[in-house]
Amino acid sequence: MPGHVLAPCDEGIIQAQTACSESPLPRKGFALAATVLGSSMAFIDGSVVNVALPAIQSDLAGRQGANLADMQWVINAYLLALSSLVLVGGSLGDRFGRRTIFITGIALFSVASAACGFATGTLALIAARALQGVGAALLVPTSLAILGNLFEGKARGKAISTWAAWAAITAAAAPVLGGWLVDALSWRAIFFLNLPIAVAAVALALYAVPESRVARAPAQLDWLGALLVALGLGALTYGLTQAPAQGWRAFSVLGSLALGLVTLLAFVLVQARVRSPMMPLGLFRSPDFMGANLLTLLLYFALSGVLFFLPFVLIGAFAYSATAAGAALLPLSLALGLLSSATGRLMQRFGARLMLTIGPVIAAAGLALLALPSEGWSYWTGFFPGMLVLGLGMTLAVAPLTTTVMNAVATSHAGIASGVNNAVARVAGLLAVAAMGVVFSLALGQQVQGAPPEDLIRAFRFVVLAAVLCALGAAACGALFIKAGITPERQS
């Protein structure tokens, strides 16, 4: 996941309690634990729900009916709220206090998690998932801002590395744990799991996290921009998810797509005129920044689209349990977690452009390998090689991508640049689930439930083909836009 850069403790920060350097070391450790626990809920639900979707669809289909489009919205409602509000969430923390917004985000997320667990129909579940996205948009950026305010120098780097390491661990463990909960208990258990984590995170935050805010935070937040981007992305997503069932000529489909495009154009125009835009357009004057974000959009589009449909295929066509389907994703997560530290040294030697060209090409090769297995193939000869190669390619790309985004803009804009790149990654996932759903539905030609294994595999191969083309497009962005050199220099 693209990273964040944090503002120094002494740059316009108002401390309501103890200052960075004066906080007792043990209490700082508890504060770090609070941010890890809080943000881990968002990371867990960002990956575990995919594994539970077949069970959710099977359960809710017997109550009110649940088709593929409904399952897409279980994912997309969360991503839509998160991608639309993540930049606003960081600004709210700067203005009203990082600890206050962090705890508010946890509270919203936990209430929404309980609502997900108790949902008896698809609409209730989708609404609760949207509220989870709002909570995540508040707690994730403020968790990192808390660390940037509380730690200084080398201690800050160590704290952020610890935060990132636990993010990788939870991302790796979540699908396996979630799959086991689905098999042993119910898909509802994956949402109730958040409640004790939330209680612990809030208790630690109240005990150890000092309140802080930015003295020069903008007086007005870009709520119009947030509304326009949410409406535009939501309309595009709705049109794409409804197209397979209603046809491309249906008024609801064409109207939604047109509304989405017009609203997103209005968003761009508003960003050029408001005093404190959530996405300053001036950042995109840098070819490096433009190229890195196009690369992010295409690469995460490819990854998200394949990872959404892979559990359906593993469970429906290869008779995997939910636990086994979650475990199948481990090589990808472990590669990202274990090999990321080495990519910094490689970038120093070979440069960001080469890494951002080769990484997506290797990721494309890994995706292509996922299209090879047919009925009867074992995991080790079928899906394991593809997941491992995909993990290697993503590992080579992620760290140089984050570094390029940060160095492409002035230091004063580093935080917003990181936020924009994170939002682009979320938008990529949102659009991928919707657009790849069109590809999968057209190739399948029927409901996912009850489809013969060979039809599911064939439809998945079309999704993989589209993902491979997107990953290769990401490689082209790296080669064409990112400037040559060992490491990109920060703009002054």
C-alpha cells in the first residue's frame, strides 16, 4: 500500500497535553500499540471480507437474494467511503485534534462492524460497510499523524516501520483467520472480531496519546470536493455493476455512467478554484507525480480485480474451504512483508524508474500464471507460483512508488501528496471490482452460484487477461514518466 509522510512534531503543532520529547517512553509504546490496533481493524477488513463473500452470498441469497452485484457493493461501499473521505479525515485530525478524530473513527468503525455482523439483508450490510469506510477514513490517516507527532528523528522511523510491519502481518494473517472463522463459526464472526480490538485501542489512546492539532490548519474543509468525488465514483460504480444484468443501453446504466463522468469533471473544476482543495491540481504538474499515480491506478486496479474474484474461483471451482482460500493468499502478503526492506537498497543501486518498470512486468507475469490452473491442479503447482511471483513484483514496485510520490513534490506538500496517492490506490480497487465484474459476468453468462467449475475458471481467465494488460500499462507509465537516475530528488 502506498505510504504516508508525516509532519515534524515542531511545525505548527499545538500540544494539548505532553510534548513529543517529554512523553514517557513506556507511554509512547502504549500510544504506538493504540495506533497499530486501531489501524489494523481497517487493514483486516480491507482483505478478509473477500474470503467471506461466497459464504455471505450463500447465506443472504436464502433470505432476500444476493447476486454478484450485491457482493461487489459489499466491497465497494467500504472503498467508496474510504477513498472519498481519507483526505478529509486527515484534515479533520489536523483541525480538531488527532486523538479525538482517531477515537471517533474507531467508534464509528466498531458500531459499523456490529451492524455488519447483525445484518439480515444485503442493503443493511452494504450500508454498514459504507459506515465502516467512514470510520477507516478517520482513523487510518490520524493514526500515522499521531506517530509523526509523538516520535522524532530515528525513533519516528522505527515507530512507522513497526506500524507498517504490523500492517503487513495483519494483512497476511487476516484472510487465513477470517477463513477459519467463516468455516468454524459464521461469516458474521469476522466483523464481531473488531469489537474487542476497538475497546483495547480506545483505552490505550485515552491513556497514552496526547491530543495535538495543527495551528495553521485550513479553516474550511473541502466538503464540496468530497461530495463530488463520492457522487462521481459512486455513479460510475453503480453503472458498471448494473450493466451485466440490465444491458449497456439501459437508461439506469447510461445515466449513471454519464452522471459519474460529469460529476468527476465538476470535481476537477472545483479543485482548481477552492482555497484549500482536497487534491491540489498543481501537484500533477510534476511528470513523476503524474506517472506514479497513473502507475498506482493501473497496478492496484489489476491486483484488486484479481483478488476479488480469486476466492470465488478457489471455493466454487476448486472446492477450497474458506480457510484454504485465505491461506492461498499468504505468499503475496509474506513476500510484501519480508522482502520490502531489501527494495530500498535495490532502488539506491538501480533507480526508481527501472524498479517501477520491472516490478509491474513481474507482477503481470505472476497474474498470468494464475490463469493456468485447471480442474484437478494442486495448489503448489497451480496457484502458489503465481502468488509468489505476483508478490515479488509488487514488492519491487511499492517502495519505489512511495518514494517517487514523496520526492516529486515540495516538502511542504509531502503529506497531501501521500494522501492523494493512497486515495488513488483505493479508487483503483473500487473501480476494479466494478469493471472486472463486467468482464467476469460477460464471460460467465450466468449467476456465480451453481456455475460449473470450468465456466468459473474460464471467466476468471478473462479477468486475469485484463489485469495483465493493466499491469503492463503500469510498467509503461514507469518507463515513460519517471525520470532516470538512481533516486528521484525531492522538488524544492
